[in-house]
Amino acid sequence: MIDGYKLVLDISYYQQSMDWAYLKKYVDGFVFRVTYGTHKDTKFKEHVKNALDNGFTHMAAYMWFRPDQDIKAQLSAVRDHLYGTPIKLVFVDLEQHGQGYMNLPPTYSGDTMSDKAWQMISGLTTMGLTPAIYTRSTWIQSYSPRMKTWMYRYFVWLASYPYVSGKIALTWEELKEKYAPKAFSPYYHSTWGADLRKASMWQWSGDKFVLPGVFANELGSRNMPVDLNYTSNELFSLFKVAESTEPLPPPPVYQYEVWRCLAPLGMIVRNAPSKAGTDTGVKLKFNEIFKVYEKVTAEGLTWGRIGINLWAALGWSRKESGEVTPPTEPSYELWQCKATDGMRIRKTPSSSGVDTQLRIFYNATFKVYEKRTADGHVWGRIGIDQWVALTWSVKL
């Protein structure tokens, strides 16, 4: 829409389906939400597969960073959910400075937020990914001002919306002619000098525009607002995914049971199948229908998993229909490290592969999902872009 920039949509679970072939006429690429803290976006891999199948070659991911959750656990969730996709560019979404998305107290100091963001971004780098930052200049100024000293070591995507509130349903042609900005001009805090006015991507629509081809339901019968972004050509080049002759695996087909809540005051949803599990703040209402994807027994109760890290005790509900299929784990071999100094983990199955700075220590057990022979060694893949030479280990 403007020279030197591409139009990119950022998409999450809430955009349940898209008319991908139709969007090809108007959209250059996508940023898909991969995680919300440790929660994995259940639509992520389906969206990526559909985009690839319809000829899109530029896409990235974003993860909503939760400072109130363990950073290593969030990194693991990103790593695990990216597996099987060609995406290497990941934006860290920085807009939370307290507990949960409502930023409830206790909140974190600006220095703590800067340190936590740095740890998250450094962790992505260690995994062989290219990190970038999503935020607002007003958020940085208010909640993490120390980030101004280092944030532009990475590509920065800023959000600011030059429109009055209220949704508008319109065509893509009307958007282009009447509403789309004619210049790249994200809002920078008034105190920021030229050295801080260097964003490479601008989210300019918020939830204002309801456009054809983006839907709030699987049937594609209800349109959904979507975020629109201008992305510099330089940053957009990093969206390019590696070409592969092997298709992504099909989206998982989840088996589930349908249950009905019969508790007059509703049912608490916890983050683990235990009475001691943290109350997530989600509550099933009386007579509400919900899906159960997995069941476990603990503390004398049967617990149902209704989402990622979302569990409800089923004693105050009734099964309506369906069957739960026990989850299957990817095939792997179990190995044990016998190198007294530990084993280096490299990005590729080669002695010259980049050292990830991670190690498997003596006697530690690990899973091998794939094996290749190179440089006189048999290499085992233990994660996304993580390989070890199996010479100094034994298969269990």
C-alpha cells in the first residue's frame, strides 16, 4: 500500500478461519501467535499449514510474554510448538507488566521488566531463532524504560492506532482508498529522539476493521476484526520461510468428550489436575457445555483437561457425548550420555555446526527423534535445531 513496505496480518486463535486464496490478492504475509506465556495457541500449526498450502512464503510468529511465568517454560513452549514449521522469526510481545493480561498487582519494576525481556530474547537466540520485539512506545516509556538502551539491537514492531474507536466493516478496496495510512508513521513517545524512532513494523489498525476473508468461526459465516501492519522490506525478508519438498503434518484431529456443567455456582478451572492447582480465573458456568480432551484421576477426583493447562474436576458435571482418545507421543529412542565432560548440542548434525551453548551432562537421559550420519558420527536430533553426536552415549 506504500512503497518500501509490505502488508502483513497478525493472527491468533481468535481468527478461527480464513479464506486463504482470497487473501492472497491483498496480503503479503502473516505473523501467527505461537504461545501466550506457556499456553500454546491451538490454531497456530493449522494456520501455518493453510498459509503454506495456499502459496504464502512469508510468515513469522509472535509469543505473548508473561513476566509472571517461568521464562524457561515459556521458551520450551515456543520451541515445542514451532517444531514442524519453517518459521524462524519470533516477536516477543511486550505489553504485560503484572499478573495476567489485566496486569493485576504485584507489578514488576522497569529494571525487572527489562531484565526479563532480555532473558526471553536471549533464550530465543540460543535456540537458533531470530528474535524481534512487539510493543508500544508508551509501554516502554512507562514500564520498561531501560529497554531503550538495547531494544534497537533487534527489529522493533510498534503498535499505535490513528483512528477513533468503533468498528468498520468494509472491503479491501475501501480500506486501501479511504483508511490505510499513506506514510509509515507509528507513534513515538514525545520524549524520544531520532535514535529511538527506528521501528521497522507498525500495527496501525487495532480491532477497527472488519474485512472479508477473516472469520471468527470455523464455518466462515461470521467476520472478525484483524490487525493490519506495515512491514519494512528489510524486516519482511526475514519472514521468508525455507523451501521444503516435505509438507507439514496435517493439523491434529482432537478426540474429545462433551460435558455439561451442573454446579449451580459454576466450576473453577485450575492450571493442573489438583485441588492445589492455581485458579486460572476461568470459570465454567452452570449449564455450560465444554469439551474434555484428556482425563486423569487425582485426589479422589476425575479431572478433565479443557484446554492447554486448563483442568476442571468433573464431579459436578455430566458427560453428554463423545470419547477421549489417549494422547500419543511422537516416536523416539531413549539414550544416556556417557561423556564425562558432557555433550555439546549443535544447531545442525555436523562437527562444524553452530554450538548452541547447551550441553547434555554425564548420565543424563534424553530422547532422540531422528538420526543422521555425518562427519563420521551418528547424530541424534533432540529438539528443534538441536543435534548431538551419539558416539559418547548409549541407547537404553
